[in-house]
Amino acid sequence: MQNGFLKFLFFSAFSLLFSCHEKNNNNSLAVKEELRSREVVHLTQNQIAERAFELGDTLVTEAEALFFSELQIAKDSSCIPVFDSVAADLAKQYKIQVSRYLFDTSRTKFIKSIKEREVIEAYMFSHQNKIPLSPNYQKDGDKDFIYNKALVLNQKQCSNCHSKITNPLVKGDFGDTIGIWSVKYPKRMVVMSFID
């Protein structure tokens, strides 16, 4: 009987010790993560600018890839609901705002950010005057960046549909630029990318 009691006591003490160690280990990981997120990082404006451009391009590339993947699944669906779903997913996942703007100047008045509206209007001007459209990033206030890139019909499925549309604003063939990708993301995301 006493032998069984000793086994029970030993097993209980071992379990308690192991669970405390597990709890301490989880707490120490949480503390390390918290300290990492509060780590002071000294960055130059140039480093931030380069990373903001790279991150913006990565986010647009991911949005494009996800959009085309979902469009393949949707088959004959219009691209608008597919894009809206992708934009919502990316907004939830990264806390960013992804938009597509056609070369329609009547829609720019609905853009809330003054900086984003100015950039999109500049892209529209360049497009109308046949000036090449290059990727671009801008600061939007002190807390956000905006990255823009040409929206090119570079998928056969897209050009098949858009070549049949009668609206000249969205009509296009393979390789045509019909608008602008725009992604707005927090400066904090850029700075934290140096730590990760």
C-alpha cells in the first residue's frame, strides 16, 4: 500500500513540476516575443523607403496571385466579386487596404486619402498622355504608405473577358494596361519587417 502511495506521490510531483516548467516556458516565449516587438531599431529614411517599396510590391504581387487563383476557381464569374473577396481576405490577414482603379476619372472623387487621389490622378494623366507607368510608393501621412503599380491584363482568362466588353474604360486585350493596383499599408508593418 505504501509503495502505491509513493508511486502516486512521485507521479503527482513529477506532473506538477513538468506542468510548471511548460507554463514557464510558454511565459518566457511570450516575454521574448513582447521584447522583440519593443526592440529599438535604428533605421535610416533610405532603408525605410527601400523596404516600403519592396513590401508594397510584394503585397501587390500576392494580391495578384491570390486574385488570379480565385478567378480560376470561380471560372466564368465576373472579376469584381472575386477581387472584393480577395481584398477583404488580405485586409483581414495583414490589416492593409487593396484597391484597383480603372482609368475612370469620375471615380477618383471617392478616394478618401488626398495623397492616394493625387497619385491615382497622376497615373491617369500619364496613361492619357501615353507616358510609361512605373511602380510607385508614397507616404500617406505619418503612419501609412501607398504602393501603386499598373494593372495589366496579363492572364488569358482576363483578356478573353475584357476584350469582349464594350465599355472603353475596361476593354482591353492581353498586355493592355487598364488601371492601377493600389495597396495602403502601415509604416509599422515596414519597420517590423526589419525585425522578423
